Amino acid sequence: MQSRRLRLVFVLPVVALAAGGAVISATTHERGVERGRYLSIIGGCNDCHTPGYLEKSGAVPESLWLSGSPVGFQGPWGTTYAANLRLVAASMSESQWLTHARAARRPPMPWFNVRTMSDPDLSAIYAYLRSLGPAGASAPAYVPPGENVATPYIDFVPKNLPPAG
């Protein structure tokens, strides 16, 4: 009987510590997800990566957030499309995401701003994307300059600019 009590005295605190660690870990993860949500909002990610976000002044259900857009951005670089970040994040590890997020991109993606984000911030965005789960379809493929585009697009070709110099 004494031996059994000693085991309980020893085992219960160990189980409680382990459970507490899980609670701390879950809370830390939830904070990361919330931070990622916040960063995706203030960073303007939804502006391009969520269909209809700008047109509806942000009044788009969160279930559609960051699922890409079929509206292209056309300029001297050709026509680019905002990727479905939920599918992108679902297909990579966090380490792969950090590398991917910092890679150079065609306009109008401000990759040079994302490149300077801290690892914890990019990891929080990754956690948020993963919490949303995969949804939607991949964005249309890049179209080189001068080729026909079958989707709606926003024209980024400057007009009526005074001559440089």
C-alpha cells in the first residue's frame, strides 16, 4: 500500500506537468495563429490574395481569406495572379514556407517587404494559413507580356505620366 501511494505521489505531478505543457503549447500555438491573422490583415495580404476583398471593403467571410484570386495584375512584366496562400502553405513545411515567402516575385507582390519580416512573424502567418486549411483552387498561371489574357485583370501600365527627367 505504501509503495502504491509513493507511485501516485510521483506519477500525478509528472502527468500534471505533461498536461500543463500541452496547455502551454496549445496556447502558444493559438497566439501564433492570432498573430498571423493580425499580420495578414495589416500587411495587406487579403487585398490581393482574397477574392473580392478590395471591392467589398474587406467584407468577405474569413472562410474565403487568402484563397487566391482569378483577377490578374497586368503590366510590363506580363500578367501575374495572387497565389492561393492556403494551398501553398498546406503543401510545405514551415522551413520551406520561410524560404518561399522571402523569394523574389513579379509585381505587384511587395516581396521586398515580406523578405524583411522576422522568422517569428512569417511563422505566425504560416500557422494562420495552416489553421484556415486548404480551400479553393490554384491561381491562374503567369502570362508573359504581349500574350492574351482570358481572365479579368487590373492594368498597371502608367498613363499620362510626364516625361522622366
